[in-house]
Amino acid sequence: EGNEPGDSTKITYRELLHQVCQFANVLRSQGVKKGDRVSIYLPMILELVIAMLACARIGALHSVVFAGFSADSLCERILDCGCSLLIT
């Protein structure tokens, strides 16, 4: 379920696993490894869940900053956690 009342997506566990594994490989190709910190700046969409699960799959710590936050708030959170990658 998304932010809008009619905004929804259906996905099977198999499709979700496939997309999570693909994105985990993308993160690895960007140099993200176990113990690294990643910030995720996305609205309530399926890709947010995929990014969170991909981080967990490779052992990276993730911090979700919802898209309603300002640029200054995002900057503060990135600096506070010392993240190595921002997903947006």
C-alpha cells in the first residue's frame, strides 16, 4: 500500500526475492559490504522495501529517511550515521 488510497502493488515472494537479490548485487558492485551504513531516501514504494531487504541481505546497516524530510534534515542524518551510500 502506498501513500495514495489507490496506490498499491502486488508481488509474489519469489519476485520479491529475485528483486532483492538483484539489488543486493547492485549494492555489492558499488562497494557496499557487511557493516557499512546506507541511507535510504524514498517514499512509500516497493523499492523502499527492496532496498531495506537488500541491505539486510548483505549485512549493511540501513537508515530510512522518508521523502517528506527536507534536504537539511537528510544531510544531518547522513552525516550523523556516517553512511557510505545514499539510495534515492
